[in-house]
Amino acid sequence: MPAAVTEAAGARLGVLRDALAGIGTTLDEGTTCVELTRAAVRLAGGAAAVMRRTGQTISGYEAITGDADALPDARWAAAVAREAAVPALGTEPAPWLEYVGGTRPRTALCAPLTSGDDVYGVLVWERSGPPLRRAEGELISLLAERAASHIRHARDYETVNRTAGDLQRALLSEPGRPHPNLDIAIRYLPAGGGVLVGGDWCETVRLHFGRTLLVVGDVMGHGLEAAVDMNAYRSSLRYIASADLPPHRVLRQMDEISSKEAELRPATCLLARVDPGRHQVTLASAGHLPPVLIARDGEATMLPVPVGPPLGTGFGGYESATHPLAAGETLVLFTDGLVERRGEDIDRSLARLSAVRFPVSGGLEDVLDTILGRLDARHAEDDVAALAARSHIRQGFSTDAAST
């Protein structure tokens, strides 16, 4: 083969390789369609657009590259998109349909966006001038095939993303009802600002005598599986906490139950039983970071708590610690995504949180805004869940009533 021919073939292969590499750079379907039409126009000139198909619903021209007025009759393209089917096994139909019509000589085609057993629409391409060569049609069809594969992945990702997000929102939307003597605010931020969630969660459980159990937990891992396991831990917590056991015994029973579920992922958990009547909080931790206490003057300190092993290990060994909690003071429970930074010692991370000073007259939402802002939580590498609580004594409620 002559060297010039070999060199030309190599150049065309390089152009095709670059075009294919530029399609599907993200998991966003719209972006993939734009990349497809741009690649088609770079390879063959003219104009290109996509008509997407979802079920039997066909979109109009989208992701247009080039002169939109030069594209063929949209009714023809819509009909092709609606009737396109995946080729039967063993058949080799033409990979595109050519269009003839209009007031000036031109070449147009529809290349179905097929992947597996699904059709996601068509790539519509048009060019004035010389007829379409078969090699050009095969290249454009190859681009459409590559884009369809990425569109399939994008739609699968969106489905999982939406399912996980719906599950997490349902679980976080109603974390329980604390007693009226306790104000609560909760925030949840997925890592990277996305929707796909992990196993971070918050909960509040009403107990007897005006006490409320506050809970924050973190199942190891991310995504739908972690969210499902989080639901299992949350259900277990609600059931066990209804018996009004001390926090360390709640953790002990949760650990016993979860350790018998082989497929359940380990989780950290922090319990805080707030007793406004006695002005105190009792803490117990299963491998979780301690809470921060914000005094009425805005100064923050970490409350020490005995740390036992994560839930699901079956080791047990949990203890409780009780601290004063005056009316008007704010207790904040959080998951490690709030403070942990890659390559940084955890003590330094917690010291950064303790160094934050808070407005004296701020509400709970202001407290969370300050924490998330000062620690740049929206750019955290892990999911962040935070629960802020502040007790106050209602008129007619007394310490004697709480101790009855």
C-alpha cells in the first residue's frame, strides 16, 4: 500500500478516534447530545441535531450544531425516531435513512441512537453539495452508536440518582417530633452538591418527662445501598428508643441486632438524650465524633463522650456521659464530612470547628449557616448531616415535673 494512502488512512483514524473520545465526557444526556452533533459536523460538515425518544414521546430538534434552517423536515425525522427499532439478530440493515426533498440539492440522514435493546432517538444530519459517501454515513452512524451507549448510562445513572434522592428526602423530611421545649434545625448536604446520597442521617425521638433523644449517624459508603442500610439502622433506632433506655444501652441493642445482618454495612452513631427539666444532656457514641456545645455568648466547645466501636461489629462496650445543658445553649451533632479534610489530623479538624464564634442572638438556622459557611461544607469531600438543638423552658414546665 502506498505510503501516502497509509498516511491518509492513519490521519482519518486519528480524527475518528478524537471524535469518539469527545462524546460522553459526562453523565449528562444533554451534554452527550451536544457532543454528538458537534462531532458529526466536524467530521462531515453541514448541520446536525438530535431528536430524543423516551417511550413513544419524541422531542423536537435539540443540541443543534450549524444552521438549524438547513435541517430536513422535522416531521420526517420524528417519524424515523418513532419507528426506529433495534436490528434483529443476524440482520444487517442500512445504519441510516437518507432524506430527499427541498428546493435545493442536499444530502440528509437519520442515524438511530440504539444501544442494547433500546432506541433513544435519532441523530439528524444535513449537508448541501455532494452526495453522501458510504464511508461518511458509516462514520456518522458509528458516532450515533457511541452516543447512544453513553445516553443509556446517563439514563441509568439518573434513575439510580433519583431513587436514592427520593429515598433520602423521604427519610430526612420528617426526622420525628421533639418535645415543644426543644427547638431543632437539620441540614443535609450531599458531597459535591449532587443529589446522589449516602448513609448520613438525623433523627429525633420523644421520650417521657419532656426529654428528647437526638441522633446522628453515618453508614459507611455512598449511594442507594448506603441509604437503604441507613433506613434499617433508623428503623432499629426508633424501635429500641421507644423503650426509653439509657443511650449506651440503645447503642448496645442496635449493635446486637445489626451484627446479625451479614449484608448490613457498619455505621457510626451519636446519641444525645436532652433533658431540659434537669438542664443536662447524656451522650453515647458508637465510633462517632463528639458534639459541639455553643454557649449563649457564642463560644463553642467540644463535649467529651466515651467512644465505643461502630454499630454492626458486635463488640459492644458502650458508655454514657452526662453534661450540663443550660436553657439557651445550642448543641450541634454532625457527621464527619463537616470537619474532616484529606491529609489533616482529626484533632485539628475539630479544633477548627471549636474556634468558630457564633452570633449571640442568632437562631438555629443562623448557627447552621455559620458552621457550614465557615467550614466550607458545600465543597466537602463527604456527605454532611448536621442537627442543631436548643432547649428552653416552657411556662408551667418545671424540674419537679420532669422528675416525676
